[in-house]
Amino acid sequence: MISCLRGAGVEVEEHHVSVWDGLREGWSAGPGRALVLAAAEARLLARRPSRFDALIVGYPGQFDLPAAKRAAAGRPIIFNPLVSLADTLVTDRQRFRRGSLPSRLLEAIDRRAFRAADLVVADTTAHARFFAELAGLDEVAVCFVGAEERLFRPGWKPPARFVALFVGKLIPLQGLETILEAARLAPEIPFRIIGSGQLAPLLAAPAPNVEHVSWVDYERLPDEIRAAGCALGIFGRTGKAQRVIPNKAFQTLACAAPLITADTSAARELLVHDQSALLVPPGDAVALAAAVRRLAGDSDLARRIAAGGRTAYERQASEAVLGERWRGIIERLL
């Protein structure tokens, strides 16, 4: 977002106190991290930015709104949460039981944060509808996530050795079990899985054609994508999986590599099946295996999907496009 805004001619001043930096699985952090969060919020409350027209609170900013309200001193506050805490920790990752005290508390934190902002910005229209219903908002703006173009640039071409690449946190949203079953159904195709997280035990004894790497530095991810035969998005069946377009999808499109991901209402906001990506039913390992085989066996198709995906990215999700959209969102409130 910041590079998009600067590219659109907006002067941006950042105020950040580290809480989650350096954690590979921040959502699983315990009480000690809560103390770090409290100390960080206290430091933000003490800060008084000098001059600005609007204040943007980013992800995961539900706890940052009190400090933002004080700093804004009546100027517009825009909240870009990306996720609902309750949706993420209760429904998607199932850390807490629905209806439990922690669940109700997280919902209250979400609602209070969303209502404290002058405008909430969601990453998809599907997510905007969910946020509006959750917090009783009349309007939620929409702006795609995009990709960091200083890193994720075109350069993909069909490799000599086709590998289906998945990069991400191993959480229910991603549909890891579907990816692993697809790999079992297509034993002739190598699958490379990069990531760690909640569902890592599923990789304790993977199929022979599955390679698991728990961590790759962020700066190396573009090379991983450009070297793969195709990149895999998300395939989970959770409600959240229906509402998001993951970072990895934008990064793949930015690299002009072929993308396979679940056919969801969110994905359809950006992608067209068989033109800019191959879309398969969520949780359908048979369909995913067939899609991977299609790309592995047809380099012309892979090139066409890659080019179509890059075109969709340039038209709807490039830094230039998103920068202008963000600028318009801000200027509406001034």
C-alpha cells in the first residue's frame, strides 16, 4: 500500500512499533507477545505526528485504533484490516470455539475497531460485504492487495522441469490437505511446498513427489515463483477462503507465472477461468490434479494463462492502479 501511495504522489509518513516482526507464526503467539503488544500500543499512544491530512491504520490494526484516534485529532481515519480477528481465529483457524467468551470478545474488538474508523477498506468486494455485516457499516471501500513490484516482476517462462509450487502459511484457509491429495493423484509431477504453520503435521510423511521447505527468505520468493511450472493459490472450504485473494496470487500474476487457485466469488473479482488462471472447485483434489497436469503437459496453455494473468494484474492490481484507487479513497474524506 505504501509504495502504491507514494507512486501516486501521496506523501507518506510511517509510524510503526514492532510486535510481530521476526515471528513466522504470529497468530499462535502466547501471553508474552501480548505484553509486547501492550507496550507497543503505549508507545504509539505517546506519539503525536506533526502534520497530515488523513491517517491509515493497516493490518493487523484492531488494537491500534485508540492510538490512531488520539493521533488523528479529528482528522479522517482509514482502517485497512485485511482480516476480522474473530473470523480468523474462531472460524478459520479454530483457536477458539464459536460462541465462547474469547470468540465474543474478538467479535466485539472487531466491531469497535471497524466503527471507530471513518472508513474501512477491504481487500475484496466479498470481504467488504462481510465486514459491513459484522460491524453494521453502511459502506466499506475495496482495494486489492497487489504485490511489491520492486521484487515481484515478470520473468517466468516454461521450465525444463515442471514443478507445482505452493508458498504460504499452513493454515486451513490454504487447503493443504487438498494440495497433498492432488500430489498423490499426480505422482509424476513434483510438488514443492514452502511454509510452516498449524497444519504442518500433514507433511510428516508426504508423498515421494512432495518436497517441503519450511522457510525461504521473502526476497527469494520471486525467484521461486519464476522457476516453477505453476504456482498454487488457496483451496480451503472455509468462509474466509471464499472471501479473499491471497498475496501469493497477486505475486504470481505480477511475476507473469501461471496460477491455479480455487474458484470463489473473490477470485472471480480478478480472474477468469482458462484466461487469467485455472480455477478449480475448493477442496477438490481431483480437479486440482487435473489442472496441474493440463499445465504440465501443454506449454502453450501455460504461456497463455501466464500472459492472461499478467494482463489482469496490470489492469486491476498493479501498483499504479492501486495507488490511484487509494488516493481517490483518501481524497473522498478530505
